[in-house]
Amino acid sequence: MLAFVDVDGLKAVNDVHGHVAGDALLRLVSDTIRANVRPYDVLVRYGGDELLCAMPNLTAADARERFEKIVAGLRSVNTGHSVTFGLAEAESTDSLEELIVRADQALLESRRASRS
């Protein structure tokens, strides 16, 4: 299972409050994710405001439950902090790039659904 995570509003935080505040938000998000995944799950920064979290041998339902807890945890700290995530299950024929693309597409679908 791969989660593609976007830190909502990071650019605005950087632009309004500075990059130190943006870095603090990234640390808060990564700490919150790490507190809700297993010690051997892999979390990496993929882009400016994007993270990838690889969670081997985890069902889609379990991954969704973990990330919904992460979203709720961030909102409980500060209602202005949030992430959007997309999940993709690895298939035996997937390249890493294909898996990332599917997780990114799931994130975009999630974002569209939340706006409507």
C-alpha cells in the first residue's frame, strides 16, 4: 500500500509566515504520520509539500483508517492544518513509478470529492 500525501496550504504558510513556519508544519505532519503508522513503514518527502508513505502488507481499509486518524489528529492540533491523501495498492506488475502515479491520481480524486 502506498499513500501519496499533500500538505494542504504549505505554500500559503511559507508565503505568509515564512519558511521556518512551513518547516514546522512539515515536521508536525511527519510526526503525526509517524505516530500513526508502524515503525517499519517508510515515510519520505517526495516534493515541496508532498510525502509518500509505503505500508507493506496493509489493507486499503486499514490504511484509510490510519490516514483518517492522521487528518483528525492534525485538525485537533489546529483546524488550519490538514493533509489530503490518496491510496494505491501495489500490484505485482507495478513499477514504482506506476504505483506513485496511481496514488497521486487517488489524491487528486480525493481532493475533487472534498471540494464538491
